[in-house]
Amino acid sequence: MIRFEHVTKRYPDGTTAVDDLSFEVAEGELVTLVGPSGCGKTTTMKMVNRLIEPSSGRISVGGDDISAIDPVRLRRRIGYVIQQVGLFPHKTVLENTATVPRLLGWQRDKGRARAAELLDLVGLDPSVYGDRYPEQLSGGQRQRVGVARALAADPPVLLMDEPFGAVDPVVREHLQNEFLRLQSQVRKTVLFVTHDIEEAVRLGDRIAVYGQGRIEQFDAPAAVLGTPATPYVADFVGADRGLKRLSVTPIEESDLEQPPVVGLDDPLPRELDARWAVVLDGAGDLHGWISAEDARAKGSVRAYARRMDAWLPLGASLKQAFSTMLQHDAGWIAVIDKEETGRFLGVLTPARLHEALRRSIDADAQAIPRAEVDLESIATVADPA
């Protein structure tokens, strides 16, 4: 969808902001451009909508050379979100959101209907927020309006220049979550500029790590964290890149162990081969767990089954798994099928979590599926305490 071919931006004073840049962004892909201030990432993004003109090279969007397109017309087909939002203070939220459709000549009712649809999509009820003015909104709400406005004319490309950088960390994380949810629905082609490697890793399908005017590595987040291409990239992503990688490494079935399992309506087994067992209902869905001590009592499993609070769906990140273990002071978490409500698949222990991270790094290095990586040590199911 977006292609850079040997693009250079050199200013009259001799400063080279971007030097011989070539890369492609696929349709529906979210690429984060990350690097220190002054490295050329914002210049790269602004050349896509011709707010900055390249000195040489070719940029195309959807196969069209953008140098042959009128800049104003080009910008109206590309969504643009900036850190300070830039809402019109004298216009309501609904009017702000409908700005581009109005400029494109849409009928007023159609534009307002589209604006209301987008406000609802970004989590702002148009009946509540539509008639408010920007000054009546929180910083996070204004950012949502900015995203809605950028999407109002249904552009194929979205440019985002540190859009969540001006809000506090809690709001920022919430906005990131909402944007990922939104992107899963609209699947726009996105260039997202940030100086924060954690934000880049969390949001990007791929990451472009900038040095001075050049891309040092352009790869999937897990690969950037697991196998930095240069010492510069390794230094930029940080010595804790292994911890950061937890957030982009999903739980897979091959990571799980199979503990003893008992049925909810079964009699107590009296003896267990482990210190605990998972309790499933008649449909095979996760219900809870019992201890070996419970199993030696009299009666049915139902009478002694304990609630299972530490669980996650398959595909959740290893970071979520680690956080859940810490939150519940658990020695393992149950993993269920995300496609089928509650169906139990196995358990993830701290040892298996560590092993999954090692497999993920080795899989990238060897270019093979994670399940095919052979590690010497295989963990056993740990005690839930």
C-alpha cells in the first residue's frame, strides 16, 4: 500500500533528515516508526501526505506516485492524527468529526451519520458527546475524537504522529488498547510514529527502528527484541528486551502441560499423582481445582472444588500470563480455548513460560515454528502455591 523507493530528504543547510530510504507497508498493516528525536521518523511520515517534499526518490500509495497527485486531494484521502489533536475549538465534537466528509462534499446528513458511527466506534456515545466542545473533554477523549475524525472519510491510509504522547500513562495504555481493538475492525494501513519502544512493540505488526536518517532494522516486534540486527538496535531496545518480548509472545498449545483432571460430578479420587487437579464440568469447560488434601476427603468433587481465578485464553501474551501469576500469587495458570468458551486446554507454569520465551527467540533465529525448537530441559507441572 505504501512504498518508499530510495527516498532522501536533504535541507538547504545540508542537513540530511532521511537518507536513501526504501521499505514497503502492506495493506492493512500497522508499522511503527521508532527512534530518538531527530532521527527522521516524523519526516518520513510527513512525506507520505506531502507536508514535506522529498529531495529525491519515489513514494507511492496504492500504486500511485504521490508526486503526481494534488497535495490537498491527497491529504483528504489519508487520515492524519497528531499528538495535540488539533480539534476546532468553536465546533462541536460531531462537527469536528465530520470535517473531512464536509470538505469532500458529502451531504450534511450523511457526514453527520458517519461521524456519529465513528464516535461510537471509538467509544464515545454520540448522543452524550456529540454536542460537546473540545474544552469539555478530557485529553484521552480528545484523542479519540482525533482518531474518529481521521477515519471519517474511510481513508485507506492512516498516519499517526505520537498520538498518545500527551496523556498520562494510565490513559495512554487505555488508548492503546482501544486503538488495537479499533484496528482489528477497520484494518487500515497505518504508519505510527513513536519514540517509545514499548509502545512500538505493543502496537506494531512490524517495527522500523531508526538510526540517524536510516532504518537500522525493519522486522516483527519479536524479532527486533529477540535478535537485534545491530548493536545500535540492541542498545535502543534496552537490556530488558527479554522482558519486553514477553508482551509480543503468545501462549501456544505446545507450551502447556497436562495436569491431572477430574470431573465436577465425579466422586473424590482419594489419591492424586500430583498436589492438585483441575476440575472440569460435563462439557469439558474449566470450573476450578482441588488439592490432594481435598481429594482424600469423602463426597463428590463438586463439594470441594475451588474457584479458578488464574486463567487466560490461548493466544494471550506471556506478559499477561506472568502478570496473572503474580496477581494471584499462583504457581500456574489455566489456559482455555479462546474460540470455545471455557474449554480447558492445559496449564502454563513459570518454567514453561520461560521455556516458551526461549523457544520463541530460537524459532526466530532458526526461522522455524516455535513448536519445532528442541530445548534440553522440559519442565514438569509445578505446585499451584
